[in-house]
Amino acid sequence: MEDIQKLSAPPNLTALAYASIKRHILEGKMKGDDRLTEEFLSKQLGISKSPVREALNGLQNEGLIRIEPRRGAYLRKFSIKEVRDLYNLRQVLECYAVSVVKIDAKLIDSLRTSLKRTQLFLEANDKVRHIEEDANFHGHIAKATGNMELCRVLENIQNQIWLFRCQTYSLSGSSAPKAHAAILRALEEGNHDEAVIAMNGHISHVREHLIDFLGLVEDPQTN
């Protein structure tokens, strides 16, 4: 008797639900007070509640949402200290990445292409794709270090800061191409030290403008 053809494994519904809900959040389609429930999401996605529940738990572990028992899931709210802590950690990791990254033609081509796309999205006022491409630029550098744990941590930080970057896009969006160009120029010259200086200045600039803005939002009387 001939072997029976193996059945293809069914798609991982938890992974699909996770990706769909995460994209919904990162595209800014969920506001601060919006509530996501397992029942609502299972109906929207056409799947049972179990994979939805697991997906929400994963998103909570990433720091994107908070789950309140018997109420549902909400966007995570960040304090000024949490924002500062995230950016301080990002600054250390990003500066480390450009200090050790292997500079080759593939990396330089990827960064040049990313820089061009960032500028195009800025000119088109395409906020989501601009922020996404900004993250891609930094992701190319992280991946070129060959340190996958570094990539994982930085991706998680990028996902978390996405939530308030969308809200404060006008503060740093226009500065990204110039900052990225400085980092790229240093790497093209093979100068890791200059790349670190450029990266450090880039993240410091964004962090301080963002914290100043959030301070005014939390205490409008200081304005």
C-alpha cells in the first residue's frame, strides 16, 4: 500500500489573531479608551475565543495592552518615567548596535533604500508607513550585528514606543531623514565612532522633545 499523503498543518489561529490585532493597534485604529473583548474579537476574526485570549495575553506580555479581568483589553498608558526608561534603554542598545555592526554593501544598500522611503512617506504625510520605515532603518542595523536577542529586544521597544509616536508624530517625523542620513554617512565611511555619536544625538533629540510634550499634556497649566 502506498503512503497516504500527509495533511497540511492548519494555520496557527493564535499567531494569526495576534498579528491581526497587533496590526490594528499599531495602525492607530484603537484609541485610548477603546475596549477590546474576546467576544468582539472572535466575531470580527471569525474564530473561537481561545486563540483570541492567547493572542491578547501575548500582546499584554509585550506591553502593548493591559487586560482588566471581566472587562477587556485596553491600550497601555505610559507614564513620563516609563517613556524615559524605554528611550534610555533604546539609546544604549542602538548605540551598541552601530558600534559593533558589520558594515558591508548589503547593509549600506538597505539603509540607503530605507532613507529614500522614509523621505517619500514624510512628503506624502503617510504617518504609519513613515514610522514603520523608521523602525526598519534601525532594524537593518540591529540585524546586521548578527545578535538576534538584540533584535528581539529592540523590536519589542519599537512596538511599545509606536503607541505614543503615532500621537506625537509631528514632533520628530521631519527630523528622522536628516538623522538617518548622518548615521548612514558615518557607516559609509566605516566610522563606527561617528555613527554612535549620530545615533546618540538622534535618540536623545526624540526623547527630550517627546518628554517635554508629554509633560505639557499631563500638566497643561505649565504651558
